[in-house]
Amino acid sequence: MKHTIHTLNKAFDHRVRLGVMAVLLGQSDPVSFNELKETLDLTDGNLASHVAALEKAGYVQVSKQFVGKKPNTTYTPSSEGKQAFQEHLNALEKLLRG
Amino acid sequence: MKHTIHTLNKAFDHRVRLGVMAVLLGQSDPVSFNELKETLDLTDGNLASHVAALEKAGYVQVSKQFVGKKPNTTYTPSSEGKQAFQEHLNALEKLLRG
DNA sequence: TTATCAGCTTTGCAAAACAAAGTGCTTTTA
DNA sequence: TAAAAGCACTTTGTTTTGCAAAGCTGATAA
């Protein structure tokens, strides 16, 4: 019965990134920077750095447009992101059930 | 629908500490340093520092005895540890289900 | 007596986390 | 029209965390 914590994905091994993924996957529509920021109660810089990490890993896609005259950045999970996250959750469950 | 990642317990917000708790809670008997080390595949120092953190938080109890003539350190989750861990898992589930 | 085991502690470095302030651009608002 | 405010960052600087590797202690086995 190997408790291999090493199959947990480091990209998701932090509450902020976990929260970001949970929010994105819980919504069928893209989620904006400000929605994320308020939902997760984070500072701008903190959120920006964590989503940047997820983007760099290829787990979220970023799209920038204008809503009316206001800039609006939204995030969606990529298909690799969805899969990697699911695998992470599976590994978590496995770990927690021995 | 508040995705409050802030209810996650920082003491368990790391794969090693998560693994330690999972192992300890999965076993009805105390678990030795070496069992933990092998099960989780960690170096001495790394394991030592993480269990020290859990001990400092009051989440695991440490007992030192001799088995035959060899020293043997074992770990058990405290009742606060069990409760806190359960709450952490509840918070996790809640987060993951919106 | 040299080596080995258990269980740490120390050292030293690198990466990560975070808050706070700054930035550039646009748009309200007074 | 000048000041304020919103969006989405980036930069700066500090603190915290993680980790491997080496060292250490006290005991035993070879």
C-alpha cells in the first residue's frame, strides 16, 4: 500500500491554485479576473502570480477582450488542465483512502 | 457561493503533511519514523521537519521507546489532529463542489 | 574498532508566497 | 478638464518554506 504523495501535481498543490481551478471548473462560462479575485478574496498581485503559474503550465487559457469600453480578462481551464486536475483529485482520494 | 480557500488548514496544505496524516489515520497503530519515511519516500531531514511542524501544531503525538535494544519513535494523530484534519477535508470537498 | 542504524539537527541554498506600491490605459465623475 | 477610479497587471522587497546533504549522538552489530 504505497502512499505515494509524489503523484500529486505540484501545480495544484496550493490552496490558491486549487481554488482557482475549482472555480473555473465549477462554471461553464469563462471567469473574469475580478470575479476570481472577489470569490477567492485575494489581492491583485497574488491572484495574478498564481494564474500566471497555471497559464504557464498550460492549465488555463486567458482571453482578453472589451466588455463595452472596459477591458476584461477571462480565464477558462484548458483540456489538459481539466485532465491534470482530475488526475490530481484522483491521486488525492487514493492517498486519503490508503 | 463563496469559495473560501481560507478555511483550508495551512498545517495540512502540503503534500508531505497530508501524506503523514493520511498514513497515521489509515493505521490503528502508531507508525514509526522509518515506516513513514519509506511509505512516503522522503529523506530523514525532510520528514523530520514536517512531523515537527505537525507536532508543534498539536496534531500528532510522538512517543519514544526502545524495541529490544533499538530506539523507536512512533507517531499517532492527536484528537485535535483528527478533528482538524477532518475539517480540512470537509473544507476541501466543499471547495471542490462549489 | 570500524561500521551501521535510528532519529534527528544544522547548514545553506533556492524557490515560493505575499503585501504593497507602482504602472499604463481608459473612463467616469466633479 | 482635471482629478479620481477601475482594470489587470508588474515590480519590489521581505518573509516563509522546502529541500538535500552533511553532521551528529548514542547505541549496537560485525
